[in-house]
Amino acid sequence: MEFIAADQLPGQSITTVPAAGLKKGETGKIHVRSGLRIYFENSSEAALQLKVGYIFGSLGGGQFKHIKREEDGSPGAVDTSKHLLYTLKDHTSFVMHNGNAVRVGTLLDARRATHPAATLCYHRLVEREDKAKEFSCQREHDIYFAPARKGTDEGTEEGANPAKTAAGVFATYPLDKLVQKCDSDVGGSTMLAWSVRWTIKGLMPIKPHLILNANIEVPSKSAFEII
């Protein structure tokens, strides 16, 4: 993790919004800089302890859309800069349940203790014969989340009216670029995780969040890049 002095962030400032979810006496800011770079600043007078699962922001409200696949099985036409695919990789994928970051395999295992037929919506589980409780996820339906953007003139790019909340910042970020930057194989501090709930049909997505992927200590008046 690389930290930068808060007064030395690169690029021009597009907007700054308060960070949410901190304890009493702790303060933080989310800075949007030119070039679609977003930073978290610890503006407190003391070092800040952030735990894995800390939510930088959600994509706000929105709608889910089922995009049918083509006859050859390829994805249907969709603007991935404005639509985010709901997908889970395997038992190690993080989700947000009751405000906590948890691996989906752990969540499913706990649910099956009382509901043996519990499963994941829109996915088929491919369980590994050699390793109990481990599985991969094969997506059976392409379900996309489309954030409700308040207006085409509000966002994170130069020339737009600045977003005023963290949800406004991330909801107007090009979602295809967001996915690339949050790819766990790329590294970095941030991952995408879906808040979920149990229904009769199985584990259902609610909305996506950008969360911290490790426990870190952020020095006072320092910042690090989110995406």
C-alpha cells in the first residue's frame, strides 16, 4: 500500500466528498482527480485503522436487468460502461451480508446448516469432489445492475457538475473501467462486492459496493488510491 501526502495528490481536483462509515472522532474524504483517479484521505489528526470490508461507497440505487444471450451463447448487447454484471467467481468471492464482508462459501455453508437446499441465484455451483465446501460458480443468467444516475451532467469527469456523495462519485464512473481496476488479479486496495440477502430462491444481489480488500493503517493527513 502506497500512501501520499494529502496535499500532494496528482492531477487537478474534480470534486471532494466526505467519507462515510467512520467512527466518532474519525474523518475522511474521497477525492476525485483528473484522469478518473479517486483517492481516500485520512483527514483525522491520528492514524486511521480500516478493516477489510470497509465500504468506500456504493453505486446507489438502480435497477437490475436480465440481458438474454445470443443464440451462440455469447453475451447479449449491453453498454458495460453503464451496466455492471452480477457475477461470483467461486467460494472465495466476497459479498456483503448484514453489513459485514464475508466469503460466499462461508455464507452458503452457514445457510445450509438450516436450509440444506440453499443456493446462489443466477449461478450453478460446480462443487469440487476433492475438496469439501469448495466450488466454482458458473453464471446461468446475465443479470446487470444499472445505477440510477441523477443526470448526465453530474459525474466524475472534467466539465461535469461535481457529484456530492460517494454514491454519486462511483455511480457515474465508467463501470467497465471500474471492473478492470477492481480486478483481484490486478491488485490494488479495492474490490467490488455485492450486498446480498437470502430469499426463497436463494442468495439474491441487492447492489454493488466498493470495499477495502485488506486491513490497513492510514497515517494522518495521508491518502491512497482507491481506483
